[in-house]
Amino acid sequence: MNFILLTQYDGKIVGPVAKLLGVLMNALFNALSSIGIPNIGLAIILFTVIVNILLIPLTISSQKNMKLNTVIQPEMAKITAKYKGKKDQASLEQQQKETQMLYDKYGYSPTSGCLPTLIQFPIMLALYRVIYQIPGYVSAIYDQFKGIVDLALTQNGFASKIAELATANGMSPDKYNFDGSTTESVNYIIDLFYKFDSSEWAQFKETFPAIQDQINPFLNKITEMNSFLGGINLAEAPGFKLSIALIIPILAWLTQWLSIKVSSAGQNINPDDPSAATMKSMNTFMPIMSAVFCITLPAGLGVYWIASPVVRTIIQVFVNKHFDKVGTDAIVAQRIEKQNKKRAKQGLPQINPDGTYVHNGKIVTDPSSAKAPASGKKEKTMPSAVKYTADSSAYYGKAYEKDSIASKARMVKDFDEKNSRK
């Protein structure tokens, strides 16, 4: 994997996120070290807790949308039944229009439930970089590898002898300099060492027997920092070999499945809704995808993938209890009130508690066909022709029957202005 560099990933989008996460990871690791638990696995778990706590507002918003969905589904079913079997363009456009009107009525977004996942995706990509390049972000681990490098560079012919191990790890000596003459070169060596498994460290010791006793304390410290559950190297992918590391993808599948079950509890999904089948497939596919990823990616990322749904599930249980206590009716009423304030500013008909629209005191079926006047303004209406004639005759005869023609002309002007202001 020659695209991995210890000097931290410098991508324009993921790079800054990785750097920020690296700062947090380093701080958490140092905090654990200060109480005698210098372990990157625990740092990842603490990191996961912090990230998911920050995402609680999105979790609440997503749960509100799920509650609204139970109200929307019956109305959506009516729209679906209304246009069932109709394939002409006009019907399809009208169905789409009515569906969007339904969403607008409740301020509902069918994709909002995906937002927490979408936000977590760049976090996972950045975390992948951090875990794959831990020495570049966590200074305490860097120092341990730097100690080994300093010893290795004292050995004659180190740069040429290390070539075989470097090539086996995708770091060709033709591209990477291992003479330790620059900071960049030292970083390449540390990056290579970080990818060593137990067999490669054994081979390294055989190649440089003079320093094997001296590097053992560094290796023991690195193992302590980078191991999880007693024997899982967080820098290595579990793979398909039979080992304790396989518990990582298994737990990733299980925790993801439980998280989906808890988050979707209480949803009333309409089987006729086209999105229902897609959602069901996603709920089945995502846990499996998590397991596959955790087999092929570093175990440290798998720890995040396990811890994240566990923390989300705990948060979700409390959020569900809160909304069960509040009740769906209160959530709908709150959302409609919010929508009405927005609609008032846009001059649109208001929504009644029963979900119908009202315009000028009358129920309307198509809110887009009746635009209410701007808030605080009255519509200017002119009297009908019959009423205008009667009113003007009475006005003229009562006040101006003996006046001059010029006076009556001014009277007509005054009368028209008076009525235009009503």
C-alpha cells in the first residue's frame, strides 16, 4: 500500500478531517496514558462516544422524522392507490406533485434518516487514515517506533538489507528512501515498521541480531499500546484466517443489526411504498457490508465500527423513550406549527390540525392554487358593479345634489379613492 505515508494524509477533503481526528485521538491516548492505560483501542472507543454524543441532535431529528412517517404513510397510501396503474406522464407528474405537497405539509424529508450515516462516512474515511497511520498522529506511539529506527540506523547496510521487507509491504526501495538521512526518510521507515506483523519482526531480528535485545522493550510497549482484547493487533486486518481477530467482523455485523432494529422500532412502514423495499434491503445489506469491511480493513477501524452502533443504540433507546412519552400527536402539532410560520411568510395557505389547508376561511384541496396575502396585509377589493352603482347614486344624491358639475367631478374622484382603500 504505497499510498500510505506516515507524514499524515494530505487529501483536500479527508486530510483536514483526519488531522482533526488525529489531534483528538492523541489527546485521548495521552489522557489514558496519564492514568496508566496507554491503549489505542480504548482511545478509539472514547473517540466514538464523543462523536456520537455530538451527533445526538441529528439522532433526535431523524427520530422525529420517523414519528412523522407513521402519520404520513396512510396519506401516502391514498396517493399511491389513486394513481395505481396510471403510467401516463401527466399522472406521474401529478402523483409526484401531490407527494411533494405531502412532504411539504409536514416539513418531512424522506432522506433525513440517512444524514447521520452520511456525516459518519467521511469520519470513517478519516479515521481509517488515522488508524492506518497511527504513529503519524499519536506522538507516544511515534516515539516508540522512532526508538527502533534510531537503533536500526546504527547497523551497517541497513538500507539495503531492509529492501526485501519493504518490497513485501508495497514500499519499493526504488521509490522510498530508507537511509534515514532526512525526516521524510525516517517517517518512511516508521511507516514500514508499523505494518510489520509478528513474522516480519522475527525476520527483522534475524537480519539485525546485534540489536534484537535492545528493540524488544520498544516492541513490547508498542504491542501494549496497539493490542485489543488481549491479542488483536489493531494495525492489522483480521483477514479470513481463523483467529481471535475474527470476533471484530462478527461483532460489527451484530451491533449494526441491533442498531438498525432499535432505530426502526415503532415504524409503520407501508408495504406498497416503493421506498419500503429499498429500506428493507439496505437494513439487511448494511450489517453484512460492515462485516466484510471489518475483515479487510485494520482491526482498529473495526473497533470503531463496533463501538459506534453500540453507543448509537444506547442513545436511541433513551431518545425512543422520550418520544414515546411526548407522543406522535405532539410532534406532528409542533411540526405543523413550525410549517405554518414558514408558510405565513411565503403567503401560502395554513395547515389545519387535521392536515387540511385553509385559505381565506375556506378549505382548499390544492394549496398551490391559492396563495394567501402577505402577513399583516389586507387584500384590496373593489365593490361589484351593481353595488358600486347603488352606493355612488346614494352618495351623490345625499351629499352633492345641489353642487356644481366641477364639484360633482371631485366627488366622483373622492368616492373612488374612498372605496379603493377599503
